Amino acid sequence: MFLDLNDPGLLRQQALINGAWLDADNQQTLDVINPSSGQVIAAVARCGTLETRKAIAAAEAAQLTWKQYSARQRGDLLRSWFESMLEHIDDLAKILTAEQGKPLAEAKGEIAYGAGYIEWFAEEAKRIYGDTIAAPDSDKRIVCIKQPVGVVACITPWNFPNAMLTRKLAPALAAGCSVVCKPANATPLSAYAIAELACRVGIPDGVINILTGVTSEIGAEMTSNPKVRKLSFTGSTEVGKQLIEQCAGTVKRTSMELGGNAPFIVFDDADLAEAVKGAIVSKFRNAGQTCVCTNRLLVQETVYDEFVQLFQKAVAELTIGDGFDEGISIGPLIDAGAAADVRGFIDDAIAKGATSISDQTITEGMPETFVAPVILTGATPDMRVFSDEIFGPVAPVFSFKDESEAIALANDTTVGLACYFYTRDIGRIWRVAEALEYGIVGINEGLISNPMAPFGGVKESGQGREGSKYGMDDYLEIKYMCMGGINS
Ligand code: SIN
């Protein structure tokens, strides 16, 4: 294998069902392609309805035992899994870069970030608390306990093949749930590699099941099978809405981390050098392919030209290329279709009067998955870059007059995941933070994701929170017990 792994056993290509690595029943496979080179790097099992049903049955049986493990036992196993991921960080990062394209250093960062969720929830497993509640009658007592939801189905995206999975698996397992996961077909190898490590550290058979294949079949079985009690999805708002509808038939709980349209507001009292640093990290992380990436830069008109000048200088320093090459800051987009969509945003904005001030010749001769970072000045709300998620390295810069216009522009969207603003005025910090209709607010900060903080959005950006002390609640049911006859 050309990846030159220290531990080639991590490169799994079969589905994991009930602790066994299996081909699809019909032996079919799906190619996994390196988006930098177009090379086929693996062929994974192409599973469908029957394999999904088997995985769900295995998860149901395994959960009966898993929920009886003590919180400490579950926490200890998660801790060993976390440590094993860090031991294998170099191999896991290579696998991630090969299938997803992001620069190797960024891939290592993702492995540490993803492992961080496992570490966090290994500890939180021991902190599942119930309640006693004052009863209305003297011969009654009220007690609430928390119990695992049961079998959880997880569907995860290609942009963070490691961290989006651990962010669901870790709280689910800590709570005592078992899981059936469907990673994106474009990036299944990272999921299989961490599942291999989970098996090695002793997480029991059937507690984690992972399969790739025919998305519509796997999704339909996950959402309709009554044994599945919860679905957790990260992906587009459009698909999230369909899954919520499909889950209604069996009244499953859902957690949804859906699309964003993050504004990044720069007020005229901001530290512009810091604002530029924040804009670079929040716009170009993962080549602009994150749900929390800045989508719209909103800059106060009095500092518009100065900000754009500094931003242009910083963007010119970004390097684009194969994620395995030294010093690369931006890799390819996931596939040619994604790159064509992003180019469509640029064309639409230019046709409506925006100006591109970046050097787009830097990707000449590269495969079509590479899109050069682009700044669009003179952006206006009638452009698609204002209303739709770009998911690529395109930075449209809009201007505003005052605070109330900035807030109105920022909130003028159907979604509400992350937003950012830069100002040194303490009163404005509170006013603006409270007025923004978003689940996550970066204030003088462009990098907001970490396992200790609640990640999630409002409006059409989804339901539920991942990570933090709140993240476990999504995997627990509250059971109220009323005890009577106390005085007899
Ligand atoms: C996402 O794009 O859905 C997640 C990004 C993050 O965790 O920072």
C-alpha cells in the first residue's frame, strides 16, 4: 500500500458488524478516491438494507450487556481508545489526508480534536446525574434517573471523517448506547481505522457497527427500523429535513448538525490585524469546507478598504496543493462536482457586480478539484454567496453602515450555526452577542470548536448540542419514578 503506514492493519475496507469484518453480501465494492490525485486508494464494502438490518440487530443485542457496564468501566474503555488514537496519530492522519485531501498537519489536528471528544466523554461517563424532586403528597417520593436511549444510528459527513464520528460515538458509548454508523462513502477509511482501534482496546463486539454502501438503502433502514431509537446526523439542511421526516414514522429522537451561513462582522473599532487572522482561520480551515466556516464577511464601511488590503495580503500567503506536500495550507475540494459548485458561486457574484481581487492563476495546471482562495469585493445581498452555504475557499466582503445594519444582515438567513464579530467595545460585545440568532458566537476569535464547548445551531441549522457537559443529554432518557405508600 502506497500510504506507507506504520500499522497497515488500520487500513480496513470491510464493514464492521458484530465485531466481524465483512464484505457486502453481494461482494460489491465502492472505490475511495484521493481528491488531490484522482487515484483510487481503496475499495470498501458496498452494503445495503440487509447488512444494515444485521448491524442494527447486533447493536440491539450488544446494548443489553453494554448498558450494564459500570460508568467507570465504560469510561476506562473510552480512555484506552483515546490513548490508542493518539498512539496512531501519524497513520490516522495519513489515511485522512489520502481520502479527504486536507493538509497533513490539519489532518493531525483533526485526529487530536476527534480523540479529544473521546477523552472528554470518557470522563463525562462518570458524571451522569439524576434528581430527587419534592413530592406533592407526604407519602410519595419522586426520583429521576437517566438511562441510555438504546441503539443509535449515526450518519457522518466527509469534511471531518474522524471528528464528526467521535463526536457522536463518544457520548453514545459513554451513556451506554450502542451504535450503527454510516460514514460518508467518500471518506470511509478513517472511520474503519478508528473502529479497528476500538476493537483492539476491547470495546465489546456489536457496540460499534460501521458500514458504507448504498446511502438511500442504509438511511431508509436506519430511519424506519423500530430497534433504532435515535438518529444523529451531520450534513446538509436539505438531507437533515428528509431524515427528520423519515424518523417521524417510528418517533425516533434526532440530533441534527446541519448547514450554516456564518457572518464574520468587523466593526470599525476592531483590531484589524487580529480580525484578519480570525478571518483566515475561520474562512479557509479545511479549504472552506466546514459548517462553521465564515460565509459572509461584513465590514463596517469606514474600515472596509483597510481591512480588504490586509486580508488580501494574508490570503496571498496561503499555499495550495496536495495535502502530503510540505507547507501546504489549502488542499483540494472533495470532488470535481464540489469545485464546480464553488466556481458557480464566484461566477454568480461577478455577474452581479462583485470583483475578484485574488490571483486565480495559482491553480493552473492542477486537477479540477483545486480552487484558489478568492476574495470578492463589492458583494451584495442579491448574490448567492449571501444566502447559500459556499463550502469552499471564497470570501465575499459586504459593507455595512452601523451596528443595527450589521445585526440585520447577519440574521437575514434561515440558518444559525456559528457567527463571529470583532470589536473592542464591551457594551457592543454584549448587545451584538445577544442579538445574533446563532448557536455559537466567536467574539474576537475565529476558531471556536473544541470538545468542552457545546457545538450546535438554531433555526434550520439543527437540533441538539454535541460535546460539552450538554452533549451527553442527547443520548439519555429521563425516567421519573414515583414511590408511594411511604407512610404505611
Ligand atoms: C462541521 O463542519 O460540521 C464541523 C466543524 C467543526 O467541528 O469545527
